[in-house]
Amino acid sequence: MKLDSISLKRSFWRFIWPSVIAQWIFSLYTMVDGLFVARGVSEVALSAVNIASPFVHFLFSVSLLFAVGTSTIVAMFLGQDKRKEADEAYSQNLAVLGIISLVITAAVFLNLDSVAAFLGATELTLDYVKHYIISILPFSWCFIFSYSFEVLVKTDGFPKFAAICVALAAVTNCLLDWLFVMVFRWGVAGAGAATGLSQMLAVALYLVHFLSPRATIGFVKPCWSLGKLWRVVKIGLPSGLTELSAGITVFLFNHAILAYIGEEGIISYTIIAYINTIVVMSMAGVAQGAQPLVSFYYGRRDGYSCGVLFRYSVVTIVAMAAAAFTGSWAGAEGLVSAFISEDMAELRVYSASVFRIFSVSFLIMGFNIMIGGFFTAIEWPKAALAITLGRGLITMSAALAICIAAAGGEGIWWAPAVSELICLVISMGLMSRYRKRNKSLSFNASKEVSPDVWKDGQRY
């Protein structure tokens, strides 16, 4: 980590920006697929990519679940100068991900029709959805390993290298999308294959790093421990669900839109979902970038530094929220026109209008993501899980039901803002409870390690 020789603020930005940029590029994968599919196949095929996207989010969420839990533990071990334990945790993580990848691939392949129907494929979109999933399926292990490596490379102290790897893979994805969809005319299957191959490239680049002498953590024989594995799952579950919540949101919206608006509404929501994913992942990048730093100082029992990092994160999230809302409101027409052809003018106008409504949620969501990420970093998994479940499932389901009952199909577009607002109340309550226990999060904190963080070797 090599943090002692540089200021806390510099360390924060050193980890944050590569993480945010990496998340932007991750977000562009499905967006680029959708853009080429919309132009090279049809708008109906575009909606099919959106219907299948929760499967991609599921793969990333599995990866992130184990990666963040492992990263937190590894960072704490490094903060305590326990290199051997850090290597063992890292190696067990990779072995577990290999087994899970095989199970997911086999299960989805054997139940492809059921999976497509569950995701919301209609008679019009079923074949497109199946083709997209089957083209991604052989690369499931690449999706899972690449995201895990991206998180762990940052914990290893190389956040810029992580961003470079993600950028190279994204450029590869764009080139292959153009080649497979626009030149070879392989349709949605070509888009899926392009994304899978780009993820394989990312895995290869990360392996070059971890097999080199410059890596701090490395491969050893896994020391199997169900207790350590359960600890990883408990810590990483909130972050995994944060990633999955994007897929759950798409799933819930697709079914609600089909029921109350119709299939053209899916096209509008597909475009909105792409932008929403970029905003969510940007803010998740702040949480993930700060996570190894917070965990490192928490492992050192330095509550003051954890509090300072939290305040830096708040300022960054406020700036991002303002930029996302303003940009979405001002650029709605331009974003929509990139996906919908000129002969569908009415759909363009409608999509821009509902996108502006949806963008209100951008002003709130970052605080929930950031607070949940902070609780994950300090190993408060129950608080982080409460926030994540609220954002991705509980409050979103309630908000959809309330808004649809109040305004019919048009109420669907207000549901994200209502959901995030309800979740923010929960987040602030949990943060207030934490600050009462840990005075180092006070905004006028002195440079003292809070005695409330540790007591008799246990966290409180």
C-alpha cells in the first residue's frame, strides 16, 4: 500500500480516480453493445440486450461479493503486516470463484429457456435474449475473474494499473463490437462475444501483474477455512448486492413497464438504464476506491483517518450527483437520439421526457452507495446489507407499487427517486448510530484514535 510517505488526501485521490474511471469503462460495456445493436440490428434487439443485462450484473455481483470481502480482509492483514494471511485469503478467493464460475455456466446452459423467460423475454424478443446470453455464457468465468482482479489489484497498491487494464479491454470491446455486429453481421450474439473476449483480455493482463515480482500479494496453496470464507461473504455481500441491485432494478422495471406501458417503453428504459448504470457505477467507484484505504487504517485502529476519508467521499459524491443531474437534464435529447432512429420521433420525445424525471434519483443515490461502502470497509456488514437491500429490492419494490398506484404507468419513472429517498433516511439513521459509537467521525475530530472502535480485540 505504501501510504505512510504521502498525505491522506493524495492517497484518497490516488485510489479514487482510477476506481471511478474503471467503473465508467465497466459501465460502457453493455452500453456499447446496445449502441451497436441498435444501429446494426434494430431497436427491438436493443431492448433484448437490456432484458438480458441482469444476467451480466449477476456475474459481476458474484465477483464483487468475494472480491470486496477478500480485499477488505487482505487490506487489514497488510495494515497489520500479516503477509502470509493476506496471500492465503487472496488464493482461497480465486479457487472459490473458479468453482462458482463452472456451476453458473452449467446451470444457465441447462436452463436457458427458463432463464430468458424469467428475465422478461417476450415472444418478440425471446430469440434475441437467448442469443445474447448464450454468446456470453462461455466467458462467464472471465466476467467473474476480471472484476475480482480489478478490485484486488487496487488493494495490492496499483490502482492506475487496474484502470489501464479496464481501458484496454473496453477499447477491445468497441473494436470487436464494430467488427462482429457492423461488419460480420452476427447480431446480438456478436455483441455478447465481443464483450466476453474483451473480459478475457483483462484477465490475462491482471495475471501478468500478479505473477510478476512487483505484486505484494500472490498465489499460494489455498488454506481452506469455512470460517474465513463466511467472513468474506459477510463483508462482501452488501457490495455484491449493490452491483446486483442494478440488475434487480432493470428486472423490476422491465416487468412493470411491460405491464403498464408496453414494449416501446422497454426501449425508453433501456437507454435510461445505460445512463443510470454509469451514474451508479461512478458513485460505486468512489466507495470501492476508498474501501482499501478505510480498511487499511481501520486495521491500524486509526479512526481519525477513517473519518477524514469519509468526509472526502461525501464531498466527491455531492459533486458527482450535481454533475449527473445537470448533464442528464440538459443532454436528454442528445443521449436518446444516439439510440433511437429519426423515424421514431414520438418515441424520442417521450424517452427524453421520462429520462429527466428518472434523473432526479441521481441527486440522492450516491449517499446511499457511499455510506453502504463505508460500512463494508469497516466490517459492519449488517448495516451495509440493510442499505443495499433497501436500494435494490425492498424500497424499490415498495416505491414502484406506491408510484404506480398514484400515477399509473407514468409513476414508474418517479419510483427510483422515491426509493432512494426512503433508503437515505435509513442510511442517515445508521450513520448517526455509528457516529455516536465512534466519535472520530465528528467533523471537528482531533487526531486521536477512538477508543470506541476496538475493545478487548473486538469491533463495536
